Amino acid sequence: MKDAAYEVVIVGAGIIGAACADEFSRRGRRVAIVDQDVVGGGATAAAMGHIVVMDDSEAQFSLTRYSQRLWKELSPELPEDVEFEKCGTIWIAVDEEEMAEVKRKHDFYGERGVPTEVLDAQALQRLEPNLRKGMAGGLLVSEDCVLDPFCAARFLMQRAQKQGATLLLGCSVEQIGDGRVRMADGAEISAEIIVNAAGAWGTDLMPELGIKKRKGHLVITDRYPGFVRHQLVELGYLKSAHTLNSDSVAFNVQPRRTGQIIIGSSRQYGAEHKEVDNAILARMLQRANDYMPGLADLTTVRAWTGFRAATPDKLPLIGRWPGDKSIFLATGHEGLGITTSLGTARILADQISGAKPEIQVEPYWPSRAAKESRQHEVTGERR
């Protein structure tokens, strides 16, 4: 491959990279996307595809809600294979302590214009009769959606290509910076803007980012239409699946248009191999069976894993990297990359073009990671 000049080179063809390619191409930029694998590989292929509003922080809520709106605006253009469905999410409470969290979430969302409904035990059982009897209730967030993330990434990339973007697959990137992208075979591409959208592998190019790989498992069943009607997530997920340093599992199931059910979820730090971990898988399935006993009788088709890019504060890195005016980041989304892909691409393109963003973007600026990296360097020197 000979040297070629572009305005924007995006490293990573997952859903974040595909969304960025689509957004920049739509704005008339000359774009190239580089990936060593396929479109929608990596964490995208290992994701459930839950378009969900989250409330761990105001910044997380803002980005997820904004992105969800962008997905809904795009939904009429999505092809059938993306399987975009507005099924809603039910956050499940097993006891009165978790029902207090239901009420808190209900108030939080209501104050910010997100429609929700508090469900008592009877209403929950009526909506999801295959749940274990005796649950305390739940919170229905009716505007949450699901989709097929692999097909969604492919759609966004194909649309970018129709707008003139160049897709370069099978190309392993070795180094980025100073307006150059160097491949492992020595070839280079020049660009005014380089977007690191390589997810969990973004630190291979920039170790100073402080992103950690978080391994996750998923299982998909055969077709059982109607067995699960909403995305179901235990409220304990907020405590167990988002711990920062320990392995965890949580009940999280998703209905697909095909009638299949995706079962999650797990999180592991320090697991570098992509093979299925049978011990973690067993824990995850047992957790699912605890909430929905009938799952144990269903036939599973496949189990797989992926690595998500996690930051210490659970917010992505979006924007210019201090110290190199050519590098911009779009990474660190962990389990919310599918939801926040469109919002990430929009605010990154707004920042580069000088347009006023629709939401406050300072919480996602990479300068916070750069500051932490410098602090670690100083601490290391003193030691």
C-alpha cells in the first residue's frame, strides 16, 4: 500500500469507528478506516446491542440519552438485518432495598424527561411471567431499544463508503502520531486527523491512556419467541457488573426479533485469552437461572467472549489528545459502546469542525487521562 493523504484516518472498524466514519464522511471529509480484522469485529461482535439510558453519573446519562435519541432518529433508515426493536428495559428488584433504588431511578429519569413506570410484583409477573416468583418489582424504561450491533456497524460503514470513505482491512497499525499512521509492514498514511477508535487495543498504540481490557461472556439460545419480552437487567448489575477490580456476573437477558435470547453478563479483569472461561460461564448461567429458572431448559447455540475498553471513571475518552494535535480519541466506552457510538461520533466531529455540541462534552475530554498518566510518571520517578 503506497502512502496516501486523507483528512481523517480512523483506526478501528468497530461500531465506534464505523459511526465516526459515517459522521465525518457525511460532513464531506476525506476519510480512511484501518483495521486488522473485519468491520464490526472485536467488542462490537461481543456486545448485546442494548441501546440504554444509564445514570451512574450526570455525564453518563447525558451521553447515553443523547445517543439514544440519535439512534431513534436513524432507525427509519436501518435495514431489517439490524433488528432495531423498541422493547424497553426492565430493571428488576428482588427486595425492598432494591425497590428503593427503583424509586430513585424513577425520580432521576422523570426529572430529566425519560418516561418510566414503577412495577409492583404483580405487574412485573404479568409482563415477564417466566421470571422467578417472589420478585419485589421493577422499573420499566420503555424507550430503551435493542439491535444487532454487528449489522449496525456494517450498515454505518457501508453508508460511509457510499459517501466516499476508504476502508482498509487486514492492515495492522503499529504507530500513530504527528499526522502519520504507520502499518506493521512499513507503509504509512498521512492525515490531518487520526482517530484512535481501537477500543481495548487502543493502548497498544498509546499505553499512556490507562484503559484496561475487560473480558465478557455472552450466550445465545435457540428460538423461543415470547419467552423474554423486554431487556431484563438485575438492579444488582449496578453493583456487581461494574466493580472495577474483581470478576463479576449479573443477570442480563435480551430478546431478539428471531426469538432467540442473549444471556449475559460477565466482567473479568486480567484475562487476556479470548477462549470461553467455563467457570465464569457457569457462574453467569447460574445467575441467569436464579432469576429466570426456565432458561435452564432452553437449548443454547453458542457462547463467545470479547474485550471491552474500560476507564477508571467509567466514562469514554472523546476528543483531542494533549501533546499531539493530530490525535483524537474515541475509546474507553466499556459496555456502552453500542449505545454511545452515534453520540461519540457526533460530538467528536463537532469538536473538530468547531460546531457547538448539543451536550456538555468536557467530562469526556482525554485531558483527564493525560493528567493521570503524568501523575503516575511523577510517582514512578519519585520511587
